Amino acid sequence: MPPKRKRAANDDEGGDETTVLNYLRRTNRPFSAGNNLHNAVTKTAAQKILNQLSERGDVVCKTYGKQQVYVIKQDGGEAPSTEQLQEMDAEIAQLQTQVGALSQETKKLSSVLQGLTTALTTEEVKRTLNELKEENARHEAKLATLRKGGVTIDPQERKRTEAEYEKCRALWKSRKRLFTDIFSAVTEHHPSKPKALMEEIGVETDEDVGVHFDSTAVA
């Protein structure tokens, strides 16, 4: 069996060029040498082929920073000139500005929409309004009572006040009994009468000022 003939270098280059060119035509999108067509063409070969295609005018080369991007020439027409590319860049920049403005407007509208969706429904508004009317009626009734001279006290507040009052009465009774016991012990062998001694030292009893403990009880 005769040995297979090795492909010449120019045959490989021609096949690789066809592969790259067909790929660009089929995908019709930007292409760089870094895309090696799934290892079908090496990066070095792809870069060389793209440069050749660009020189022949089959593809358009555009540089972005350090990267070169190649695009198949559309409709078999001429590649855009530098001035045309600059106009395209200016148009792209203008469109990007418009996109930014529209994005801001979209955010504002989204915020408004969110506020509308979280607002109360008609039924909820009616229910809240009725509750406020009832509360307002209660306040008006209380205000009318106060204007007539009546006094209204919250039941819980009254309960707390009465409890504090009874606590003070119990303390009053305890201290009164303590004083009576001590004073009786002191005056038991004193030559003066207890009443006279009280007047002498300036002590006034509840009865002296017209206060009686039993009369202070809450009805």
C-alpha cells in the first residue's frame, strides 16, 4: 500500500482559511483570534488568516483596546470607512445614553407601580373609614360629657388609683397605731395627762383636725 501524501503547508492554510471564512459567514457575528473554532484552527493560524481576510476586504477589523474583532463584510458590499465607523460609534454612544435615561425612567415607574400595588384596596379603605368614624363618634361622646361638666375615668386607671389609695390608708392606719402604742408607753408613768402632754409638745390627732379614719373608706 503506497504511503499517504502529506498535505502541503499552503493546503493547510487554504483549508483553515475556508473554515474561518465559512464560520464567519454562517454565524454572522463578531469573531476574534482567541476563538479557535473548537480547536479546528490554532490561535496563531486564525490570527494570520483574519489579517489576510481583512487585507483582502473580506472581513472588517475593528480594534477595542488591545483586542481586535473581525466581522464578515455584509451583503458583499464595501467595508465601512473610518468616518463611517466613527459615525457608528457616535450613534452607539447616543443610544447608550438613551438606554441609561430609559433605565432611570423604568426604575421610577417601577417604584410608582410598587406603591400602587401595596396601597389599600377599595374594600380596605371602606373598612378603615368605618373604623375611624366609630372611633371619632366615641371621642365626640366623651367630649360632650366633659363639656357638660361630667368626668369620665378609664376603668383601669380608676382601679389603679383605688389600689394606691387603699395602700396609703393601710400605711396611715399602721403608723397611727404605732404612734399610739409608743405614746401610751411614754405617758404611762408621766405626771401630766396624755392630752395635756400632746398640747405641750404640739401633737395633733386626726380627731383634732376633724378627720376620722373610717370616713375615708371608698364607698
